[in-house]
Amino acid sequence: MTTLTWSDQLALHQPQMDATHEEFVALLAQAEAALGSDEAELLAHFDALLAHTTLHFSQEDRWMAATGFAPENCHTQQHQAVLAVVSECAKRARQDHDFEPLRIAVEELATWFPQHALSMDAGLAQHLAEIGFDPLTGKAEIVIADAAPLSGCGPSARAA
């Protein structure tokens, strides 16, 4: 089992993103701790993780949309793919009482998250800092309206 704990190594030095990520790690740890519990408790923890993750990804997707990322950028696509998988795991547990996919998802999220945070989210955090974007106000110091939209996995992936 892969246990993920919050550490400075996961910090991106973007306060809103770091706070959200720290909460994600805490909720994931709670879901992982519930793997040995009864199914109702496990599902409750997984549902809390899913609700948080939906808001977490939505927040980042809004920041990307506000700062020049194309709608089809791979960071947003990865968010959509992860949400689709974890939503399906919760649905199978709830409707079919099949908890094996959910149990696997908890373990896989602990492996996936650091990679995602330290690559795609780090690129987003860098991009936000470079343009002086304030996530609290939604305003940027540098307007990039005339720039080609970002379509790849980070700020260096401008569309041609």
C-alpha cells in the first residue's frame, strides 16, 4: 500500500494550490485508513475525497481558462479522466457493492498525485506566478489575450 503524506516536497509555493493539495492528501489518507473498515465508512471517506477532488480540479481548470489555456489542454483532460475513473469507482461501490475498483483507486491516487502535482500543477503554479495571477481575485498583472492558447501540458506548450 502506498501511503502519501503532505511534505514540503509537494509544496508548489502557491498558497491556494498548496492548501488544496494538502487537503487532498489528508482526505486521501483518511480514505486509505478506511480501506480496512466497513464498506459504508470507506464509501463515505471516498465520497468526501471525490467531492473535494471535483472542486479542486474545477478550481484549477478555472485558473487555466482565465490565464490562456485552451479548453482541450492536457492538464484539464487529465482532470477529466481522473474524475471519470473515481466517479465510476464510487458508482460501482454504491450500485453494485463492488468495492474492489474503489480500493484500487485509493492506492493508485497515492501514486498518481505526486507525479501530477510536481509536473502539471507545478507548471500551472509557475505560469500563474509569471503572469502575476491572483487566484483570489482572478486578476493577472500581465494580460496574455493576444497570445496563442496553451494547449499542451504546461505553459511552454503554446499552440502554433
